[in-house]
Amino acid sequence: MINPMIGMPQGAEWLVILVIVVLVFGAAKLPDLARSSGQALRIFKDETKNLRDGDDDDTKTAEQREIETRNEVRSETPGETSGEVLRERRDDTTA
């Protein structure tokens, strides 16, 4: 059985939550917070739609396409290196 004390906030609880949010973030930061949340939600919706459609080439940026073509060229020529030096990062805490 579900405890009746635990549930969705009702009218007065939403007001208390709103006051706490305004106190924590400040009234000047709330529009920026809402804008960034909206952009993140829009990006998330676009990405999930692209996953369902399987057609993600239309929404890729120029940088993403350039990186993919570079990776394809590297995979086609396994014997050659592009002059990049790969260095291993070592952690001093392990032997």
C-alpha cells in the first residue's frame, strides 16, 4: 500500500519549492536556468528522434563530419600514421 504522506506536491508545496528555488538561484539567474534547461531538452528530443529514425547524418555538425572522415581515412590505412604522437598517461599512485 502506498503511503498517503508521500506523493506529488500540491498547491502550497509548489509555492514553497518555488520560493526555495528563487532563494537558492536568485531571481536574475532563473531565466538563464530555464533557457538552458529548454535547450538541453530540445537537444535530448532531437537525439532520441535521430536514434529512432536511424538517420543522424542530417543533424551532424561540420566538426563531427570532419572527425568521422578523418577516422575513416585512418582505418583504411593501418600501416601509416598521421604524425600524431600518442602518449600514455600514468598515474603516480599505482606501481
